[in-house]
Amino acid sequence: LQLFISFLLALFLSSSLYAKSQAKIQDEITAIVTKIVDGDTIKIKYKGQEESIRLIGIDTPESKANKKAKKDAQRSKSDLEKITSMGRDSAKFTATLVKTGDEVKIEFDVRPRDQYGRLLGYVYLSNGKMLNEEIVKAGYANIMTYPPNVKYQERFLKAYREARENKRGLWKE
């Protein structure tokens, strides 16, 4: 009987550990970049399909004159062309860090998708650096946090302050 109980306990623990390891795999995946959409969104090959992934914690200006760009221009009392020009600069910068065909690691947070069905993630480049953070550090993004995905909020805030203080990227003027 004791041997049977030990067997059941071992089976339970190993299945519990297996479940935890599977959960970890789901928290981080490897994917191939298929397109740079703009400064804060890329497309990847994920589970056999092309998916958009929105970079968690950051927001770059819109690169096209859409509804959000118009709203941002009104809110910031800025010219729509200036907003979209900054958006194109952000997209170009993102494209210098990650390219079509690159293999990246994606770390998910609490909520894996947004209201538009896009994946939400922290994207890690082959050199181990986080794409989200690198864009902020270089001054090409604002920080934007939507709970519950707040894991690196302080890290992004520090990078943002540094970029503004040192007049990098969009803050050169």
C-alpha cells in the first residue's frame, strides 16, 4: 500500500511539474518575424499562422493618417503630418532592430490578446535585448500601460525618462 501511495504521489508531482513546464512554454514562445507593421506592431508566424503582435507597454505615433492619428494630433495640439512623420520615424527605427525572417522570443503577460485580437507580448531579439524597451530607450515610443499587463512598467518608465532627458529619437527637438 505504501508503495502504491508513493507511486501515486510521484505521478501527481510529475504531472504537476509537467503542467507547470507546459504553462511556462505557453508564457514564452519562439516565432519568425514576417513583417514590421509600424513602430509598436509586428507580424509573426505563430502556430502555423501569421499573427499581429502588439508590443506591450509602449505606444508609437501612428504612421498613417487614421482615426487614432487625428485624435492624437488634437490631443497634443500638433499637426497631423507631424504625428504621422514621427510615426514613420518610429517604424523605421523598429525596422533597424528587427527584420523579416528574424527569429524572436515572445514573452506573454497576464492578458495574451487585446480587444482587436492581436497578440500582446514582450519581444526579445536574438541578442537577448527586449525590442519594446529598446524602442523606448532610443526615444521612439511613449510608455502605455494597460493593466493587467504591467510586468515591466517601471523598466519602461526609467527608459522613457532617460530618452526624454537625453533628447533621443522623437525628443530631439
